Amino acid sequence: MDWTYGGVNILDRAGDKYSFITHNPLDPGSLSSNKIRTLALDSSGFIWIGTESDGMNRLDRTTGKITRYLHVRMILPPLSIIISCQQLSTAKEDMDWNC
């Protein structure tokens, strides 16, 4: 995948339409950044979107909801997903189906 600085374009093959997902600084439910480095589709159908310097995003293709996973210095229960750095260059699902 080539890096992009314009968010993510999604093709709906059934409707033959494109939608565009971008960062909006006023919307915490938008992408954390438009600087996209990596994409991964997990076995549950979520799209994981890694950014150049603003963590990871998970897109629920059914609802369109985006969940941000940002770098944290402290682990506080019940937080279970920790990003060790803000800059991501790759994403993949492991043997336990963790993306």
C-alpha cells in the first residue's frame, strides 16, 4: 500500500460508490489523522487504519464507527489495547486473531 495524506477512500462494491473517511479535529469519532501508513482487515471484518503519527483506528464497516487507539504512557484498568508508539508502519492479525 502506498502512503496517503488524504484519509481513506472506501469502495462499496454493491452500490458501486466511494465514500471518504477523513480526520476532523472537531469530531472525536473521525480518523485520528489523514496521514495513513497501513491498512489491515481482520477476521471479524474490522478495518484497522494505522497513521503516520497519531496511532491506530478501527473502522466498523457495518456501522461506520471509528474507534481510536492512541499511545498511552500508563495502563489503567480496564484498558486492554495499548499502542506503544504513535507512528505505525504495518498492521496484521496474529495467531490469536489480535490485530
